[in-house]
Amino acid sequence: MKQISVLGCGWLGLPLAKQLLQNGFAINGSTTTESKLELLQKEGISPFLISLKADDISREVTAFLENSEILIINIPPGLRGNSGENFVMKLENLIPFIEKSSVEKVIFVSSTSVYADENKVVTEESFPKPENESGKQLLIAENLLLNNSNFQTTVLRFGGLIGEDRHPITFLSGRNNIENPEAPINLIHQTDCIEIIEKIIEKEVWNTVFNAVAPYHPSRKKYYTEKAMAMHLHPPQFNENQTSVGKTVSSDKLISVLNYDFKKLG
């Protein structure tokens, strides 16, 4: 039985770990919350309490990686606002442990924030120009992993994450002066995130980068207004006085290479 380590068993990582268990893998899962260790144990996941820091790393990392062939790194940069976090240094502290472990392949969950918000279609061949600190550090982290010859890395640049219990309209409902009404949406459902990772592992697709966004790009105004009405929420009001700016993220490479059909379009 092959073993996979999932670093970050949160909103996406926990259901992913549970699905990989069903697929016959043994799973090591990490959390930063001590009270969640029992939950992971009950799900059949070997639990580890691991918190990456810029100046330190948990001693449990060695045991967490032991005997795993694949490592899935699924931890948020934690760079919203003025947090002062250094995501790159956290990864730099982790990498030597990966190099010394049995891990041969890494899946790194990144973001389409590595691309600039410009009125054009972006593909994996587009030159990344991150505009915020999170995107800048994610791009550096991607390259640290991709350029390491001790293991093979596939990077997944997810768009905005949505799910049955998570949708941006719940935060936008009733708000005024929302910017960029004509900008396209670039979202991906939790279901597709999990199935795409399954496909990468199944098809052994490594040493590459994929954009992962549902191929459905109506304007923000159209999409969020319709979604609000469908969920019986007050629709947001948009600022029509400024020119809308927003990229369209293409997932054509992922669809072609993985022969993948998106299950959820918004």
C-alpha cells in the first residue's frame, strides 16, 4: 500500500485525504490544531501536529514524511493584511526534510494570484507577474520546489475556491461599490480540486504546472447577481464608473493532459 502525506488537512486537505484513503492509499495528515488530531485519527488518517514557521519547524515532520512516496503541500500562505508572515522561509525550512525523506513526488497547491490582473487570457506559458505579497511568495515557493532535483514537483494554480459550504456571494451579498463588474470569474469547486489531484497521482504527471479553474467565465456582475438570486440573498451592487480589469485563466492544458472534465462550473 502506497503512502501519501497531506500537509494541511483543512477545508480542502481533509476531504482530499479521506478520498485518497478510499482509493487505497495510507495517509499521514497534518494539522496545526491539537483538538483536530482525534478527528483525523477517527477518519483513519495518521495524525501529526505540525506548524511550519519561518524560524523553526516541528520535530514531527520527519515522522510525518517517513515512508511516504508523495507529499501534498496544501497550506495557505497566511499573508492577508499585514501579517508579517514569511511563507518562503517556511518552505525553505521544510525542503531539507523532504530531501532526506522517502518522498519522490510533490504536489504544491498554489494560486492564480501569481498572474497579474490584466484584461487578457493567461496560460501556464504566460509570464507570472504577481501583484500582492501572497502571489509573490507563492511564485518563489513554486520555483524552489520545481527547481529541486531531489524530487519531482507538480504545481496546481487553483482559482477562487468554492464549495457547498463556501461561496464568495455570502460575503458579497448586500455590499455596495464592488469593483470590476465586467471582469471574468475564475473559480474552482472543491470537488474538482480533489479529482484533479487524484488524476495527477493516477496518471503520474510530474514536473509541470497546471492552471486549475473551471472553464466558465461570465462577468462578476452577471455571475454574483444570479448566484445571489438563486440563494435568496441580496445581490451586491457594483461600481460601474470605473473600467473593469481582470484576467481570464485558461485550464486548457490541464483538460488536455489529464483528459479532465470539470464537474462543477460555479
